[in-house]
Amino acid sequence: MSSRIETNTVTLQSYCALLNYARLIAVIIACICMSVRATTFIAPINLLEPWNVLIKPDLHGCKPYLFALYAEGGFGTVGYNRHGCKVNALQIWNPEQNVLKMLTGFGASNPISQKSMQVDATDDGTRGHVVPCGNLQVDFAGAFSAYFKVGHCWMFSAHVPFLRMALTDVSYTDLTQDNTAEDLRVKELLTDNLAQVICQLGDGLDIGSWRRTGVADGVFIAHWMNDFPQKKPFLKNVNITFRVGTTVPFGQKEDEDLLVAFPFGNDRAGAVFGGFGLTLTLGNTLRVGADIQLDHTFGSIRTRRIKTDVEQTELFLLEKIASYKDNGLTQEFNLFGECFDLIPGFSFLLGYEYLKHSDDVLSIFSNAFSSSVATNAQKLFDWTLHQIVVRFGFDSTCWCGEQATVIPSGALYMRLPFNGRRSIGLSMIGGYFALKF
């Protein structure tokens, strides 16, 4: 009887400790949720995040150090418009670009207004409309990650991603007819030499192909994690993780003189973020888990292209002006199930990721244009993105033993977007190789 009472007391104390930890973490997460307004994903595209729970290395074990090298390449790109329909990457904000409307909203003495008067044509639904198409892709993405264990529950990590992106095969289909004198003027003065006209009027705006290579923002994270073994027939362990981090904004910023040349990070703005994860081990070969990450990206002031008229479309914005951008709230959720050790050392993970970003706000430093008009741009409106992650992993711990000096591990994975709104989904295949020591 005494032994049973002692066992029940220990079990009760374990549950109380677990409950206290859960309460503490819930309070911290709630504080983060109340303060957060943005994410490291300020561009509507699923670029590589090596710290993501669906592709990061297994951090369990007694080794104090882990180094990992990532590499991935793209094999497909799909855009999603405001209605969630699949479109070309250059059509996520507008199905067509209105060349006549790009000339509106300027003062009478502005060369752009003078060009508009020279063209002297009205929009009949097709006149001055062009359909853009292009192939936006990530030729290569990679990252270096380093983890350093401190004590029993704490670990610190640093990550440096790098990217090679390209926009190729850019073309424009002119919908202008040949029926009237207005049609002919629009073709002669605008659409027949569209790239040259836009470059001249738009202060160097290049609407052709491009290729960019560079590093993304560096990321530093402090991780807290702990296991809570369970003496249950089916539930064997509860793992709770919590992380806070910051970015170092040295990644390439958005190039305002190129089309959809998104920043490699936060567009030179700093960020702090927090995340929480819960993983349950069910039986001896199955894990299921959920993870959430919320980030706060600080506002930034720099020169950006803006809308000068409400009816303008998004790609051909001719005016560049100093502005302050306040990023909207983003929520990033991950769900996953993982089978492990069906074959010793190997694992299979199937995960789902959901991103939701609310509206951004742009404030311009000029009385010549309206901030409300500038903010009324599709690329500043909310966007969402869904993707599936499939990962095959291996860990040589079961072969080498925990006492081995170096323990290799690695994985191959695919990231497959399947739905979204005002966003671009990159289908990527990649992997990582890691060493614990």
C-alpha cells in the first residue's frame, strides 16, 4: 500500500510540474501574440527556412554541437490570384496590366502626364491592356545552420540562408485592337515599345528578365525543449519546445527596378520572433505534433514604387518615393506526423504548413501623392499560402551509439504548395546533411 501511494504521489507531482510548464509557456506565447505584427516572410513566397520544424534536424541526444548544410532546387512555380485560382507568377495581383492607367495621377507638368496627353486615348476594356507572363524560379537555395547545446534544456542556433532566383521567359501579349486612331496611337506610343517607354518614364524600371544571387537575413534563435515521459499504454512522451529569435538584416533587399524581385529576408528591417511546439510520441514508432511561429518585423523607411491612382495595376508603377512600410500580422502553423524506426535509423514525415499574412500599410513622405491611394495596392493586401512537406530522414545514432565522437544524420524532402491567395508557391526538392559531435 505504501509503495502504491508513493507511486501515485510521484505521478501527481510530474503532472503538476508539466501543468506549471504549460501555463508558463502559454503566458509567454500569449504575450508574443499580443505584440506581434509581422513575419520573416514579408514576401508572398515560400522561401527556405532551415529552422522550420518540418525540415530541421532532430535536436535530441546528448551531443553539444550540431552543424547542418542545406541545399534545394526548384522544379515548378505556381501563382495564386486574389480568388485562389492558379495563375502565372506575374498575374497574382492583376490578370492584366493597364498601360493607360499607369500614366494617371501625376501633375500636369510631369512628363508622364504629357505622355498621356500625347497618347490621348481612353480605356475601352482592351485598349492599352497587356497580359504578362514569366517564369519565376529559385535555381538554388541553401543554408548553413549551427546548434550549440547549453545545459539540459537550452540550445542556441544560428542560420545563414542563401538564394539564387531568376525571372525568365518574360512576355507581354498586347490586347489592343487595330480598329481606331486611338488604338494605333496606343500601339505606336506605348505598347509597341513597352519596355523602352516604361524604362524612360519609370526612372529605370526594367520589365524584362533578371537573375539575382545573394545571402538572406541571418537568424539567431534560443531554443528551450524538454521531454516529459508518460507511463501510458499508448502515449509514451510529451515534448514541449519554445523558441525566441532575432534576425540580422544583411540579406538582399527588394529591387524596385525589377519585377517581383522580392527581398531575401525582411527587406533590411530587423525582426524578433517566437515559436511554440508540441510533439506526442505514440507507441514506439509514431510522433504527431503541431508548431506555431509568430514574428514581429520592425517598420522600415526606404524608397519604394507606389500607386498614384486607384485604378492603376501593380507591375508598371512609375513613381518612386520615400515611404514607411508597416507590415501586417502573419500566422505560421505546422502540423505533422512522423513514423520512425520502422527500419532502424530511418524516418518518414508528412507535414502541412499554412501561412496567413494580413494587410500591410504604406505611408509616403510627400504631399504630391496620397498614402491611402498608395496603400490601395494588391501587393499590400492579405495573402495566404499552403504547402505539403514530405521528408525521408536518417540518423546513425542507433548504429554509432551515443558514445561515438561524430554522429551523421540527414534527410531528403520536398516542399509542395497546393493552394493560396495573392502568393507564389515554389515546388522545391532538397535535403540536408548534419553532424552531431
